Amino acid sequence: MMAENEILIENDIRRVAERQRQGYITHALCQKGRCRFAVGPEEHLFAAGDCLIVPQQSLLLRVLDMSDDFEVEIIYVSAAFIALSTPQSNYGMRGHLALFENPVMPLTAEQQHVCALNFDYIRSRLALSHHHFHRDAMINAVQCMIIDFFDFHVELYGERPVSSQQAVLMERFLAMLDGGEYRRHRDVAYYADVLCVTPKYLSEVCHRVSGQSALYWITRYTALDISRTLRNRNLTLDAVCDLYGFSSLSYFVRYVQKNLGASPSELRG
């Protein structure tokens, strides 16, 4: 049986941040018009024919403006259901991590058609709740959509071979970040030492797998976590600064301004 609300279908992009907070991964296809949005300090344009994917660990998406004729279909999938549906492929990690840099993929006419077919299939399958194998059918439908996203990404950015050994090292590195090591350690050398490799090799692997350096991922995880922690008004800025091991409040403020595009006070709203 499908768990309630594992997959949601909507057409209001202004609710993406709310759904992100609830643990959903966003998949959207722009059908008409255009929308300008920001993820952290970075602005992006989402226009007709584009696909938008917002991964779970992304900074919250903020809609800046949209055209009057903007139309979009959005499929939200829970993180747990995505984990069930994602095929076991080393490329999947690279495709997923690349979304941190740019969550928008401009699609060709053929790719738009394929994407629309996937969205239609998921919508129609979701309605067949009486099906005895409904959850298995939905896993299959979401997996097909993900595989096509991998294909779109290869066409757009090219395929960079990733060995199993490199993928495992990247997974171990990300597991350390997922565990919160960045709160006290933001030096590549620390992670390389724990993983029994050189800092240079760790960064080379990160580049090959994700297209970004090890330092980029340490900073990205730190900035994302800080942005979430700052929303806890029970913590003073001094307390947040101490939580992440910054040597001074002024250094903390500069770090946040540089990596999140706003001061800690502004991020608190």
C-alpha cells in the first residue's frame, strides 16, 4: 500500500519551499511563461520547456517573480520514496549532486515530450489506488522518470566515467557531512585523513563524481545547515556562532554573508 502523501501533484511553484521543509524532492516541468527564483544567493531562470529538480539537501527555493502566463506542473516525491525508486547507478550520484549547482535543465522538444509522458503516467497511475500492487507500480513509474532525468543530464553535460571505488569514496565523504562533521571541521585535510587518502586525491574524486571540489561540498553543507539553524529564534547569534566553531561573531557574519548572500539577521526574517 502507498503511504499517505508519498507523492503529491500541484501547480503552484510558490509552495516549493514549504514542501522542501516537509522533506519532498521537487520535480517540475514549465509548460508556459517563465519564473525567476533564488536558491541561497544564486538566481535562476525557469522557462517554458525547462525541467526543475530541487534535491532534498538544497537551500530553500524563493520565487522572485513570474510572468502572467506562467504554467507549471510539479510532482513532489518524499525522500524515502525517492530512495526506493532511484536505480543503482554510479551516474545517479553525479546527476544528483550537479543539481546543487544548477537545478534547471533546459530540455529539447523530444525531451519535453518524454518528461510530459512521465508526468502523465505518474498522475494516471497515482489515481489507480485500488490496484493490488499500487506501490510497486508507483516505484516503477518514478524510477522511469529518474532514469530519463539521468539521460537528459548526460545529453546536457556529457558523461564522465565514475568507477565504483570513486563512488564509494564520495559516499563515505558525504556520509561524514551528513553526520554533521562540518560543524567542527571545514578543512579538506581532516576528511582526507579520516578516509585514508590525500586532500588532493579526495578533491580529484569529488570533481570527477560531482563536478565540484571537496571544499565546495563542505561549504555547501555548512551553509545549508546554518540557514536552517538561524530559523531557530531560541538560539542567539552568539550561540549559533559557537555551535559551528567560528572563532568570532564577525567571522561568522562574513561567512554567512559570503555563502548565503545575506546577513544572519536578514536570514532570520
